[in-house]
Amino acid sequence: MNEPLIDCHAHFLHALCGRSDWQDVNAARFRAGDKIGVTCHVASILGTHGFRSPVYFPSPDDVTVGNDAMLALLKREGTRVAMMVTVNPNHTAHATREIERCVKAGAVGVKLLASRRADDPLLDPVCALAAKHGLPVLHHIWQHRRREWPNQEISDGADLARLASRHPKVIFILAHIGGGGDYAHTFHAVKGSPNIYPDLSGSGVDRGMLDDAIKALGPKRLLWGSDITMCTGLAKLRALETTGLLSADDLKDIRWRNAARIFRAGTLGGVA
Amino acid sequence: MIDVNALVGPYPFRSIPHPDADVLVRVLDREEVDLAWVGHLPSAFHRDPAAGNAELLAALKPHAARLKPVLAIRPDWPRWEPLLKDARDAGAVAIRAYPPQWQLGPHDSSMAELAIACGEARLPLVLTVRFEDLRQRHPLDVAGDLSAAAIRALARAGKGVRLIVTAAGREMIEEVHWGLTPEEQQRVLWDISWIWGPPEDHLAKLFRTIGSRRFVYGTQWPLRLTQNPRANLDLLPDDLGSAAMGDPDEF
């Protein structure tokens, strides 16, 4: 059997996303995942992906619709998918209800978008619930926040580090070091936060990015992922083997063992 | 396989690992790429690219069989025309120009003259849409991306024009391609270094709509991982797995 591979940052679409090709996109993720060798897609659905409310500020109704679609996908696809429950912390009561509801139905983590700055106290009830259930929190991150950007309330590694220090029992997945912004800032910002695990996803494939991440954080703090560009995910997977910085054992950590450590035992398909 | 979008030399806004010609040759071996068309990265940011061209020729000389020079010419400076013949005599396979970095607008007449002259000399003109994602740029890197309007204007400049546009994404490619006549479309090749693969499948969609022969292999090494375009091709849907891409040598 091939070595497991966990995609810690995946998304799916659904019928209410306003795209007639939503099924093709989902099928393409599975097609590419099979070629790459993905054992389990740890995935979320982001409301209606901007169709009825903004991607990064989904309304409570859209959050529920998206989570329902993700639960249905989970039921249909079995162990090759694991679910992160999406919430908008501006609607605290709804967010906590959604987490309880979806965890009962099989969700294994929480997905936070860019609806509220990461160090805002409004995130505390969400994180307290994550601690109670042992749920990693995947937080959308803009690498080095130098100004506001439209359509999202961006957070960077320093913002997330402040949240992580308030919730030391929660594991935070820092989203997509290749997903836009200055990743070099991120490595400095989270180096002293042992409960933050950056994922390698994002469309950015800068040479030196992986080397710097390994040197700054070590292979036990990094997670492989693809987000919305699986080609760059495969490229990074191949590039990891050529850095000269990783042993075969280190590669296993990034491919799947770190993920297996931070998620509750038995919740990721295909992983012991 | 030819990588039309390789560079050597340092980048002014961040450190990049060993951007040297001998390393590039080892990378080509590892990635099973036959040849690379190589530009001089610092020249994009120099006022006068002459010194960079000389450095490039010297750096590539020991690897002449694998690394083909692509010299830079700045057409808004006087007496650039003889440089084209010099470039050809020096073995250049194409010419590079950087309109945003040189602050040449989309309808700059000197760029049109350079494109036409390159066509007459049977040398493709290589354009770069971007070196880095807009969201991560250094505060001093204010050049912006090359615009679709600029590419369209050059493609329309003359029948002999041949453009190889690097580092473009799906939206720009579609905007330019469908904004040109069928004859003008044949004057443009696109490298695949910045095109997304699955699950959005931009590369597959472009192969189906525009045609795979309008695309060429490019990595943008040493700025980006060389593994990326190969991974993108490997993840194409099965029916496109053997799609023939364009041949820059025949262009």
C-alpha cells in the first residue's frame, strides 16, 4: 500500500453555489486526488461561495446550507473525505450550534474564514468549543497583513499567534502559506506558537518557500494541503523530496503523520 | 521539451536559492527537460540591460548546448535597432522586454516597433506578465502586471509579430485571445507556468477552447518551483493527457 497522504485544506462546491459546473469541480478534485494519491480530503464548504452572501462573510443561513451539503458529501463519500465545519463567529450562537450539530454528525474540525480578525474575543467561544471536542481550527490567513483588503477581514500569522496563545489546548492550522501575502513574515510570526501548524497549500510556488518553512518550523509543524490549486500541491509534494532538508521519515510527517497527530484518533480515513 | 521561461541571476525583492546556470542545467536533467530559453533576471530592473546581456552570455557559454540566451532590448532608448542583429549573432533565440518595469504603457510605439523588428529578425518577443503574486510584492515593487491591452496591441502591430507571453493566468489569456482575430491569435503563444490546474481545471479548459498548440512549457525558474508545470500536465483529464503543445522552435 502506498504511503498515506492527507490533504488538510480542501473545499467542495454544491448546488447552491451559483455555478452550473459545481459537480465537475468536485469530480475534478477527486480525479486529481486519486492521481496524486490523496487518502483523505479534509474539506469544508464555504456557505454559498459568494452566491447569496460573501465567501468570507457567509450569512448564518448560508453557513448551514454549506455545512449540510458537506455532511451529505461526507455520508456519500465515506472515509475519503473528512469534514471541517464552517462558522462565522460574528453570529456566535449560530456558530456554536453549528459546531455541536456537525460534530455529532461527524465533523472533525472547524473552518474559520476571514469574517473577523483572528485575535478578536468573538473567536473565543468557538475556540473553547474546539478545545472541548478536540477539534483543530483551520483559519484563513493572509500572509503579512499590511493593510485592509476588500471582501475579507484579513488576519496574519501574528494575529493567529495571539489567538493561539489564549487557547493553548487548541491546534490551529494556519491556512495556505502559498495563498497570498508574504509567507516569510508568517514563519517569524508563528515560530514561538507550538500549537500552530501551517499548511503548504495555495497557488504560490515560490522557490525557497518550502525550504524556509522547514528551516523555521521543522517538519513536525507542517501539513500538506492543496486548497483550490491541486497542481501546486503536487508540485510542492515533489519539491519536498528535493530540498535536501528532509529525511524519508520527515516526509511522512508532512504527508500524513502530523495530521494524524492533531486530529482525533480514527477520524481521518485511511490513516491508522 | 523546451522551458521557454527560465532566468538566471538574483531577484531584487527577495532571496532566491542559487539562481545559477550550472544549477539550472542540473534542474533540467532532473525534470527531463531538454533545453531552456534563459533570460537575465536582474536586467528587468536595470535601467540599461546591456551589462546584464553580457553577463547572461558569459554565464550560459559553458552550457551552450542546453541553455539558449534570450537577451533584453529596451526600445525606448536610442539606437536599440543594431542590438537586435547583435543578439542574433550572439545566438539569442528570442528577445525579452519588460514594459511595466520600464514604464512603457500599453500603446507605447517603441514596443510596437520592437515587436515588428523582432518578427522581421525571426525572433519571438518574450513578455512577462508578472514575477510575483501581486499580494506579496515588496513596497518598492510598484510596476504592476503587464496588461492584456498591452499584449493585444503588440499582437496587432504587424503580421510578422511573434509573442511568447509568460506568467499569465486564465482570465488574461482568454481576454487577449478572444480579443484578437484568428490570424492575430496565431501570433501569440502562452507559457503554462501560472495557469491553474484542478479542481478548477483552467489549463484543461484552455486546451479545449483555445487549443493546446497555443501553449508552451515554462517554469519561471528560479522564482517558481520547476515541478509546477509538469504537475499541471500530469493532472490533466485523461483525454487531454497526450494533447500536443506548441513548439517554440517552429514559432
